[in-house]
Amino acid sequence: MTRAGESSPNYDPRPADAPVDILVLHYTGMRGCAEALDRLCDPAAKVSAHYLIDEDGTVHALVAEDRRAWHAGVACWRGLRDVNARSIGIELVNPGHEFGYRAFPEAQMRALIELGRGIVARHPIKPRDVVGHSDVAPARKMDPGELFDWQGLARAGLGLWPDRIDPGPAGETEALALLGAYGYDTTDARAAIAAFQRHFRPERIDGVADADTAGRIRALLRQAG
């Protein structure tokens, strides 16, 4: 894993009492790495991330982990509204849904796993709190999207993946209660359900709270303890 030497000016101090207990994964949604670096390092853009990983596995360290990078925007996870204050943000170079969304290369995923393992070793980040931008901002974001290998990441020790579909009541009311217990902001019900499916059931993303969706949430809650 190569670390390049760029840095971003777009950060501020973390609150003194805020633990770093969330890891948020993004895609850049831009045509290439150079364009993404330019934006993340542009003071006028007012956006950044702690790390950027190119498709060839090169890691760019942009903001120190003890500082608050500006990557999540208006977001919420487990009732926490200032996600930036408590998170590490990693951007993955990928054109995204606007510019030709594609699968994430093996070299990029290997670099992410190596980097992510180091991050969770340094900070009290539980597996359930390894999330995507779409998980913390379901009404606004789709990244890293349905082609991201969340299951493989969980096998590598980063995040969770449902080990089965637990039976129980289905329906929107039930699913939203389960999603809220897991960590999602359910203000926009359909967006929250779709965000969960994009992460944990990428083969069908319809925003419908069916028994399969509810069963996967139950399994994750059981696994999370």
C-alpha cells in the first residue's frame, strides 16, 4: 500500500469529548483520481476525507485522523447528527452512478481492507458502525453503492453481513423500528429501506419493507449484540 503525500486544508478540530467510533465509506463520483484530489484539496470546495484510495490501491492520506474531515455532510447514525465529529471518512475512486458506475477493483479493495483494519485497531469502531455514505444520509446519497463488496469486507473483519434471514413480523412499521434500532435515520421511510437494501441486499433495491428485508435487519441486530 503506497501513501501519497497530498493533504487537504478542509478540516477543523474534533470536539474534545467525541470518540472516533464510525467509519464511513464513500465513492468519489468523479471521472478519475486527479479530479477527486483536486476537489478534496480545494479550500473553496469545503469537502475532504481522511483518505482517498485510487483504483490501483494507492492510498492518499489527506487529513489526520485526530481532525474532523468534512466528508459526511448532513448525516445521522444511531441518533448522532454530527457524523463528521465521530468518524473517519474514506473516499474510493469510482465514477459513481453519474459517470459510469463500476465494480471496485481488487487492488482497491485490498488497500481498503489493510487501511480499515488499522483504523479499527486505533479507534473504538464496532462492526455495525462501518457504514456507507448512503447509510448515514439515505435521502441524499447512494454511495458506495450496490456494486461495493460489503460481504467481502465483512469477511475481512470490517463490518457486518447477515448470516441468515431471521423470521418475524414484516411491514413498514416493523422494518422502520428495526432500522432505527440498528442506526438508520428513518425520517424518509422509503429512502432508509432502500439504503439498507443497497448495503445488505444489493440484488433487489426497491424500498419495500418485505419479510426478507426485515429478516436481514433482525439478523444484524442479533449479530451486533
